[in-house]
Amino acid sequence: MALRKELGESQVTFAKRFNVTQTTVSYWESGRKEPSVKNYIRMGNVAEQPSCYWFWKKGGVDVDRMRILLTAESAKR
């Protein structure tokens, strides 16, 4: 998984971060399983690059709406 490698974590460390087993991370990386909606959103939260917003999209988050809300909030400050 590109995010795990970007973070420089082993499968074991990455698994602990998301409260799953190393085997589950291996399954994600091989395409045998997909992360849960909750874990997709959590991955989007830890991703440091805006290009990783697709994690949130996979989790059902309306990223475009979030950008609008964050821009409006930022303008208030």
C-alpha cells in the first residue's frame, strides 16, 4: 500500500495503527480485501498528501463539499 510505504511503516506497525492484523494489511495490499469505510477515512486522515483524498472518497466522504466548507471557514478567520 502506497500510504504505508509513504509513512515508512512495516505491515505490523501499519496494522497496529488501524487496529487490524498484519494479515489484513497484506490482504489490502494484494487486493484480496478492502479496508472498511472507517479505515478508509482514517487513512485519509493520516495521509499527508492531498492526492490521497481518494481514501476519503472511498469511505464515502464528499471531498468537494469538505473543501468548500474548509475554505469558507478559513475565510472567516
